[in-house]
Amino acid sequence: MNTSAYVAGHGWLYRFDPRAKILLMVLLCVFFFLPITLTGLALTVLLVVVVGWRNTGGKNIARVFLSIAPMLLFMLLFSPFNVRSGQSLWSVRSLTIITVEGALQALRLACRFIGITYVCTLLFATTVMGEIMLALRFWRLPYKAALVVTLSFTYIPFIAESFSQISESHRLRESAREERKNYAQRLKDLLPTLTSVLVVALRSIPNLAMSLEMRGLGRSERRTNYRSLDSYTHLFTDFVISIIIVTVLWVLCKA
Amino acid sequence: MQENKNALKIAVTAVLTAVVVVFTMIVRIPTAKGYLNLCDVAICFIAFTFGPASAFIAAGLGTALADLISGYAQWAPISFAVHGLEGLLIALIVRNKAGVEASLLKKILAGIVCMATVTLGYFALSSLFISTAAVAAAEIPGNLVQSAVGFILGLGVSTAVKRAYPPVRFLAW
């Protein structure tokens, strides 16, 4: 099971400070909800997609698009019918099916959705999870919350592996009857597997708690600490660039 | 003593969060707006077995992390709010004195609250921030089925785990 959305690369987004990247992501997400022209919104989204393509490659961009394609289809098919007022675009006799405003609103929603998706995805595709955690610590994420997330990431592969092994062993016993089972029976058969996985996971808790104590959790003199993001030396510049990007976009695109 | 308790709380929350992530990511049925999964099984198990605080943090954080890892980052804040609230409400409804099983009425109420929270939560938040009410409504049947199946399986798993691993009651906080 893959526990990271990181895509290895060398583009400028990879060299951008993760702390500034988080700020830029939040500002861009807010920007997509501001009153801006549809053309401006579409061009901004295109710009984000091009930056993503240049940094993470066409394969990653296509994969993200495929994952949101069904939702986009739904949006473009059903959203136009919500707006009943305005100039008729398609009507059958006296009944207006789609208005121009409805079609434009559907396009705006689709652009916004694509924009938010790519902005969020690019942060996680160009930054390793450890650095995102350090950046979140910079933005005042509490120490214990960061520790919980970090520990979870170390336990996910272990629990996922246990799940595969346990479900595999259960399947070996029941392979002959598998094809004739209905959904309810299959769900019922999941119970022993899920129970075994949970017991395996729960048994690891006392050991983990003991390890945390041994490492000095809660003591005034900690034995371990988070490393810093000192390798990124242009924090202030990256902050300024992030704010300038969003401000320029706002000035160019505001309605 | 307080240090021991803090370490245990962090360990419990971290492992339960990882459990929610694994349950969310391992069985996935693609739908129009993402995917259906077993996250509600893990959330209901946590709510029935551990306290409201563990259920809120592990459910919210676990589903949000699963969204981030799977490339559905835009859903992470919504999943955190909806599933966090789901875990919290179920745990508050079925909470009882130690060793006392929740009544059937409480379980039925918890099941209704579970389905209502997931369905209405996703409908309201996604129609507000991501799409429109018409598009968000298309996902209601899927969410209803997922939460109902999750609740029933979660209840069964909770009973089975308490029998198979009795020390679990010492881990609740």
C-alpha cells in the first residue's frame, strides 16, 4: 500500500519552501472562491496545471485528472439544470432546459474544482510527508498532534501488511465456496478478518506507549526532537513570492 | 504517572488513526465523487470500544490522511469534519459505565445518527464548498449504504474484539 503522494522530481516547486507552499495553497484555494471572471479563473487553473505538468510530469497530471473525471462529468451534466433564470441556451418547445447562466455556472464550478484539486495535489506531490509535518509545526500545529500523525504513518504499512496476510489466509480456507456467495455473506465473512487485524493492531499499543516513555515523552528534557527545515534558505523570499502570485492573479482576474 | 497516561493516549490515538487509514484505503469502490470504503467500520468500532475523544480524533484524522494519501486532498477537511463528528456522536450516545453494554435503543439511535451525520454532512459541505446541491445529492444513496454497512459491521467487530482481546478495555480513555 502506497502511503505517500510524493512524486520524485527536480522542478522549482520542489525547491520552494514547504512553509511558503502551504501558505500559497491556502491563498490559492481562497482565491478560487473570490468574485473573479470566468476567463481569469480558467486561465489560472490552466496555469496551475501547466506548473504541475512541468514539475511532476504529464503522467501524474493525467492520473489526478482521471481520479476527478467522474465527478467533473456529474458536475457538467447536472449543475446547468440548477439555474432556471436568464437567456435560454437549449429549450424544447416552450420549456427551457439549459440557460446560458446555468452553463457558465457549471463551467465555473468545474474550473474551481479542478483548480483546488491540482493545488492540493501539487503540495503533496512535490513535498515529502516529513517536511509537510515540519512546515505544519512552523504553522503552530501542536507537538502531540504532529507526533500522532508521524506515528500513524509508521504504523500504516504494518497494519496494511497484517490485513493482506490475514485476509489471504482466510481466503485460502474458503476459496472453493467464494463464487456462490452474495454480498451479505461476503460482508459477514469479512468479520473474522477485520477482528484479527484489529487485535494485531491493538496489541502493538502497549509497546508503542512504552517506547514513547523511554524516549522521554512529557518530560521537560526531551530525548528526541524534530529536525528543522534549515535546508530551505529562502523562506522570506518564498513567502513574498506566494503573496505576490495571488495578489497579481487577483488584480488581473477580479470581476 | 501523568507521563504514562500521555504516552498511552498518544499511542492509542496514533494506532487507531492508522487503523482508520488502512480500512479506508484497502477496500475501495469508485463512485462519482470519490470512493466508498470500510472507514465507517473502523470509526464505529472505535466509538463503541474507546471514548468520544479517541473516536473524534482518530476518525477525523484517519479519513483526512487517507484522502491526502489517495490524491483526494480537496476532500480532506470535509472528511475530517464529517467523520470526526460521526465518531464523536456515536461514542457519546453509546457511552456507558465501564463494563456495561449499551442498550438496544441506544445502538439503534447511534446507527441513525451515524447514517444521518455522514449523509447530511457530506451533502451540506460538498454542496457548499465543492459542487452544487444537485451533484452532492447524487452521492446520498452511496453514503447511506456505506454508513449503514459500516455501522453494522463495526458493531459486530467491536463485540468480537472485546471477546478476543479483553485488555482492550484498559486502553480506552
